[in-house]
Amino acid sequence: MKRFWFALTLIAAQETRSVALRAQEPVVAGTVVDASSRQPLDAAEVTGGGVRAMTDAAGRFVLRGVSGSSIALQAHRIGYRPVSDTVEVGDKDVQLALTGAAVALDAIVVTGTGGATQARAVGNDIAKIDVGKSVIAVAPIADVQQMLSARTPGVMVTPYQGNVGTGGSIRVRGTSSLVLTNEPLVYVDGIRTDNNQKAGPVIRNGPQVSRINDLDPEDIESVEIVKGPAAATLYGTEASRGVIQIFTHRGVIGPPRFALSTRQGANWFMNPAGRLPWLYGQSLDSVASKLDSINLYLQEEAAGRHMFRTGRNGAYDGSVSGGTESVRYYLSGSAGRDEGIVSYNWKNAFGARANINILPNPKFEIAANVGLMQNEARLAQAKEGYGLMDQVIWGFPSQETSAGNLRGFFRATPEAVATIDSRSRIQRAIGSVRFQHQPWHWLTQRLTLGVDAGDEASTVLFPRWADPQATCPFADSCLGEKSLTRRQVTYSTVDYSLNLASHPSGSLSATTALGAQYYAKRIALVTAQGKGFPSPDVTAISAAAVTTGGEDLIVNKSVGVFMQQGLGWRNRIFLTGALRADDNSTFGENFNVILYPKVSASWVVNEERFWPLHFISTLKLRGAWGQAGQQPDVYASLRAYSPTTGPGDLGTLTPKSVGNPDIKPERGQELEAGLDGGLFQDRVSVGFTYFAQRTRDVIVPLISPPSTGFPGPQPFNLGAISNRGTETSVDARLLQGRALGWSLGLTFSTNHSLVESLGGAPSITLASIGAGTGNQFFLEGYPIAAWFARRVVSADRDANGRPVNILCDGGPQKAPVACSNNATTNPLVYLGPPNPTWEGALRTTITVSRNLRLYGLVDFRGGNIVNNGDLAFGSINTPRNSRAINDSSDVLLLAIDSLTRAGVTNILGQGIMKGGFAKLREVSVAYSFPHSWAARFGAEGTSVTIAARNLAILWREQRAVFGQIPVDPETRWPDELSSFARNSMPQSAQLLVTVRVTF
């Protein structure tokens, strides 16, 4: 026993001596951060004085046992340029800032490659967004679509409304289908997820809630985007419209690291007095020539009735991550509330995530990921004609009705509009398990299983008006009305892949990938409506006097297999070929499997011995050709019937749609070529891509012959459409010093669409397929959904001031002609495409003393035509409240009004105009406190960011037409292909203050 205590005492003394010596030994310690975002970088290697260390999850490193008074430090990390600095021994607050490499050739990408692959071997463009370090840390981001917007060329996000809780559309390289969705596929941690961009209650011209915004941006580590069929072949059917792969955070080896953040801020309507229109009407007094005018915003402010408010934003996020060689973890939770610019518009969001990586041995890994989301939003606009902007823009002076004095508003006062309750609720879980096994260094197999399950309930409620007879402005909804849509959506994924790597010779490498996938989508839909409540307090549909309902079930299944072979020569020249086979449950019974081939090549030219241009430090040439598809609608191949009431009040069926047993998927193919380069020691990076995309077997709906006995259109694979364009990105570090750094980035892309063939079918209007307006057409030789109209070019006045001698544009080869409905003598003339043909962004970052960062982003787009219904309806439809129509000052407007009243169709109204604009989208100021300051509070790091969004419209191609101009050049209705907007809530300005602390 004495020997035991003697040994224990000796060990304790030795350990105490060791600790004392370590406390006295010379050290150098500090943090490695990203030069742009100032976020810590883990897994960076730091060397100096013959000692080496790796940074932990907080970016911290410690070099012990160094000698001398100063040492030269070097830091390295994949995807970044090495950095060197000389520091004093004993300095424990060193900060090394790494700048991203111009072209990260050794970075790993997984999207569209059949497995983890170095970027140098990929022949197509894959955009990668480092969300945590390059976006969230520098920009005022509230949702995923804002995170994606203006980050990479060829990816365009268009918001529908300025409502809190609404979303927008995402387009990757333009439009790839006429009647099917054009939204890209979205994967989260390797499984397919619901990306419905038109969820929520039916408001305006369709639902406007985007499911991708259910995700919390704080949980996202990176995003990879493949932009077309050349890159998306391995995803097969549905992938021709692009693929977005989202990767959430993972734990890293090290002690627990806690991260806390909060953002607080506000949303407001920028300059409403200057942007909302003055409204005009004929005076009701005895002076017949007098016009009354009113600005409803100024009127309500003067009376102390505030139509708009400054909405509060608040969110709280917390996470803990860490782990050992065997187990790594990332756990997070979030809660937030955002409020819009009207009192009844808000969104509450709650989320939790758990990502666990288990490595029982070096050859086997299990990765489990679970994300839980619960969101509820009350939206600011509901039934057509009953939103606040409807009342403001369509109002007119002296507006009084049987419902009482409306104070100039169109149908209802703001306080009446506030009683309409339009909501969207979602409870959603996204979970996956990935098993990865590498029994030998040359073989890796992976199995991914996952489910995305969402339960969405959307409601629109008009409560019973207290006195329907005397005061209600809501017409047939005054007795109370409620609609409910319940969608239960489940996406299931089974994905297996096998990768084999070999080196047949010292210079030649080969990689073979085999895989199989199974995807299933199930949507259970229940709808219910009720009208006529017994009292204002009763809002349950079951209590309504009249109730109706419906139920539907949509199931879609897809099975695919692929094989890919890659070859590499001296790690500089790479050639890849692949083939995928798909079958889908929506294919017609006379069509089975479809094949999608792919080939790509890349060449890292600057690593060749003959390379003579030393100022070009990196140059990769790449090219790819491939195919991918888009399956038909679920019931396109089936003959369908609708239930109806037959003789004797018995249930029976009536023909609904004839279907097409020969229907097959739309097949997209794409050729792309480009380069990625670094100039002047990687101070400038350049990326360029040219793409030519063509979709054939495009589904075109044709009216069924009466002899079939089935009404409505029948789908046929008849059409062909194309998109061609370029994508350019330039990033330059203009200054890179210890005291001052300045970087500048530019992205610019073009895209020109064309309807090549409709299979002999005549032109098709967008309105005929349930979208857009009658002025948009699919017509061979023109852009997709192009705008056409009869355009009034001149008119005279008669003795009474009425328009006469009205002439319209006769087309390219004709002089002006008399306006009429005769398509031969007065043809519709082409005006332009609905979607931008060019778009881009300019961003800049200034770093001062490595701790203070200034950031700004301007984005812009144009080359398209938009139709603003507010302007058209304000002059030639109810309520006719523009000054020009009331004082008869513009003879062309009078001519348009006269022709419209006479029944001449497709007359160009005043709302059609050019759609270009530029906005100051994001600005921010961020400060990262030195580690020594943060350590006083027991923290590893602390930062404060003040950021703003949508501060100014810097340029708009739209000019005042007949004295009017749209409130916001950006918003539009949520049609797939239309660029029509009316009564839309404008994008709000936003200010956010974000504080981040790590422990």
C-alpha cells in the first residue's frame, strides 16, 4: 500500500512539474479566419519554428516549444491560398486570414459526379456557395431564397410579393418546359425534398409560399448547384431544370463548441408617400371641369390612421458541435418571429437539428441527420381584390357605397382588410441516414435512406361581418367564409452508389461509379369550404350553413440506374462518360425506359510544362454534353373521369380528360464549354461558361376533337425549345494588406430562349393553359411566352375631343393600319420576352485592420417586358383613376380606351413596359472583436454585424407611362412564365443587427 501511495505521489509531482514547464515554455497561439467573412476556419494547418498544429472548430491553434524571439508562420487549407506572417514568440492573439483560392482545383464536390470528386476532374460548371463563411456572415439573410439570390451567375430568384412568409421562383438557366414546372430539384444531405414554390393559401393568382424557405440558413454549411442537363444526367428524369444540393453543418473533432447568435431588426415600406400613386376622379361639385385628387397614404397619416408599420424582426439560434475520432455531432435549435409592414402580417418559425457521424472503425461511417421545422405565417393579402394594395391603388376620391364611407379606398378600408385571416402552417421533418463503407482504399460504397414528411394546412377566413346589411364591403363573403387546404407531402429516397478507383499505370487513373436510386412522392390533399357562419365568433367550417369538400391522392415513383467511367492523365487531363436509365410511373403505358447519356472533359493547362504565361497562375478548360429529363404530369397518360350527379340523383361519371398512353418525358440536352482561371498570383479569378440547351419532346396541350367525347386539352410530345447564353464571374483582390483589404466581385449572365417547334400546332396563349394573360404566346421563332399586342401608334381628336383616325402598328413590313380584330390587316406585334435576358450582381468588401468589414451588393437585370396591371386598370378599367384618363390629356390613352370599349382585343394598355432595374440589395458593417477581448467574457469569438437590405432602387428601365409608374419593378404574380403584376405588396426595406458569440 505504501508503494502505491509513493508511486501516486511521484506521478502527481511529475505531472505538476510537466504542467509548470508547459506554462513556461514559449508558445505562439491564435486564430485562422476567412479573410472575407472573418469566420474561423477549422482543419487549417499552421507551421512555424519547426512545430505544426491543426486548427480546431473555433479556428484556434497553439504552437508549443518554439524557440527564438520571433518565428515565421505559415497557414494552409484546401480551397485557400497559403498565408505567411512573422510574429513574436509569446504572442497568443495571432490572427491569420486566408483568402480563397482563385480556382480551388483540389476542392471536393459531390453533386452530379457520382461520388466525391476533385473540382479539377469535373467538366461542367458546378457553383458552390460557402454559406456560413461567405454569405450569412456578411449579408442580411432571412431565408434560403435570399441566400441563393445574386450569388452565382445563371441562378435567378424572383420574389412574388413583399409579404413576410412568402417566397418566389428559382430559375436555373431559364425556362426548360412550357407546361411543367421549371423549379430545380432540391436535395438536403443527399435526399430529395419538397421544393413546392406555390404552397400556402390561394392568394392572388396562386399560392405564394416556398417550401425551400422552411430551412434555417444558420444550419446550412454549403450549397452546390448544377445548372443543366450536361451536369444533371446522373439525376435523370426531373433534373433537366437543374439541381440544388444543400449540405447542413457537421461536427468536427474537438471539445464542445457552443455558438449563439441573435438577429434583431425591422422591416418598413421605403418612401410610401413618394411611391404610392395620386388618385384622380371627376369632382362631384358644380364645377364640371374640376378634378379631385387624393393620396390615400398622406390622408390616413394626417388622420392618425397608419396603414403601414415598422415590423420587428427577431431570431435566436444556438448550436453545439464537437466530437472525437469515433463520434462527431452538431446540434442546433432556433426560434424567430418576423413582422411585415402591416400589423397582420407575420411569421413564426421554430426549428431543431441533430447531425451525428459515427465511425466504429476507419472503414465504416454512419451519418444520421434530422431536421424539424414548424412554421406559421399570416399573409398580408388574400382573396383577389381584397388586399390592402388593391384598396390603395384602385381607390379614387369621394368613394362612397352602400357599405359606408370608404375614405377613397376601392372596396374596403384598411381596418376592414385586416379582418381577413390568410394563413399557412407547416410541420415538417427531413431525416436521412447514410452508410458509407470503404473496405479497401480503392472501393467505396454508400447507401442513403431518407424521408421528407410535411403536414401543411392553409386557410383563408372572412369572418361573419357584425352588420352585413349596413357595413360589409365583402359582397358574398359578408356572412362568413372559410377555405382549408390540407397537404400531407412525403418524399422518400433510396440511393446506393459504388465507386472503384484504380491506377492502371503511373500516369493513368480510373474511377468507375455505379448507382441506383428509388424516389417516391406522395401527396394527400384534402380541401374544405364553408359559407355562412351563425356569428362572428364562430369560424369552424363544420359550423357553416353550407359546406363542401374534396379529397385527392397523387403518387409518383421513379427508379433509375447509372454507370459512369472517369479517366485521368497525370492528374491534369480528365475524361468522363456516363449513362443513366430511368422509369417513372407517369410514363404512358406504351413507353418504358428512357436513357440519358453524358460525356465531359477538363484540362488543367497551367500545370503543363509548356505553359508559358506566368501571369495566368491557374487555368482549367472544361466542356460537357449531357441529357436529363422532366416527367409528365401525374395523370397525363390516363383517361380520367369526373364524378357528377346522374339520373335519380345517383352518382355517376362524366368525361374529364382523354389522356395519352404514348406520353413520354421531355428530354433536355445541353452542351456547355468554359474555363476557370486565376491571374496575377491568384489575385484575380475568372470563370466563363457558354451553354446551349435544347429540350425536345416538349409537352404541348392540344384541344381534343369533339369525337373523343372528352373536353379539354390532350398532352402530346410535339415541341422543341432552347436556351442559349453565357455566364461570367470575376473576383479581384485589389488590396491585400495587414491594415487594409479591398475585394471586388462581378457576376453577369445572359439567356435567350426560343420556341423552335410546336409540332405543327398553331400559336398557344399562356392564358389557355391556365396562366398569365392573353397577350403572351408560345409561337415558333419567338421567345417562350413572348408578349404580343396591337399597339396604337397615332390618333387625332375630333371637334368634341374624342379620338379618331386611330392607327396601330402594322408590323415589321407594313405601314400603320386601322386598328381592328382582323389578324391579317392588323397583326399583333412582338414586344419582347417575359423573363430577363441578362442579369448580374456587383459586390465589394473592404476589410480594415482585419477586424472591421464593410460589404455591399448591387444586383440588376433586364432585357424583358413586364405588364403592370395597376397602371392598365387605373386608366382603361375600373376604377379609371389616373389623371390622364380623367383630364383627357393624352390622345393615345383615349384611343386605347375607345378601342377597348369597342371590343378590339389585345390592345396594348399602359401597363406593358420594359422590366430592367438595379437595386442596392445588401449593405453591412461587421466587427469581429479580438480574441483577447472576447476571452474576458469567457468566449472564443464575438462579432457584431449591422446589415440592411432593399435600401434603394438605383435604376429602373420603367418610365412613367401616361403619368404613372409601378410601385416596385420587381414583384410579379406567381405564374410559371408570366411577368404580370397587380396590386402586389412591394419589397420591404430591412435592417438587421446580428450578434454572434462562440465558446
